[in-house]
Amino acid sequence: MEKERLQKFLANQGICSRRKAEEYILGGLVSVNGEVVKELGTKIDPSKDEVIFNGKKVSNIDKKVYILLNKPIGYVTTTKDQFRKRYST
């Protein structure tokens, strides 16, 4: 497997965003193979290297699951309706 940047690996595993991962790395919360990493741009091999974040092992998740949903007409799927429309079902 190819090597990838540590912050990208953390983001792909759902730990945080890449920008937040950079903060965690600089803060000394991430270690690779038992050594604390504080340098941005560090590359790892996800299939071989052991990554620890905040005291917990980060496992490599390669398999992605996609879910397709069908939204019926007349249903609003939002947390905030910016147009404040009233829908009748």
C-alpha cells in the first residue's frame, strides 16, 4: 500500500478534519509506532504502521459503505428551512 500523510489518514478514518488533525499532531496527541509525531507532512503506511490518537489505536478502514435513499415528493430533509416554506403531506 502507498504511504499517505498522517493528517489525511486521520481524516479518512473519521477522527477529525485534516486541519484539526494538524492541530492534534502539533499538540503531540498522535503517535506512530510508539513515537510521538509533532512534524506535519509525516507519511505513514496504513497497512504496516500503528497509529495511536489520544491513547487509542486508530484502525485502518478500507471498506466504504454507501447508502442511497429515495426522498418522496413533499418531504423536506433539512435541519433549517431557509425559505420557511410550509409543506402539506
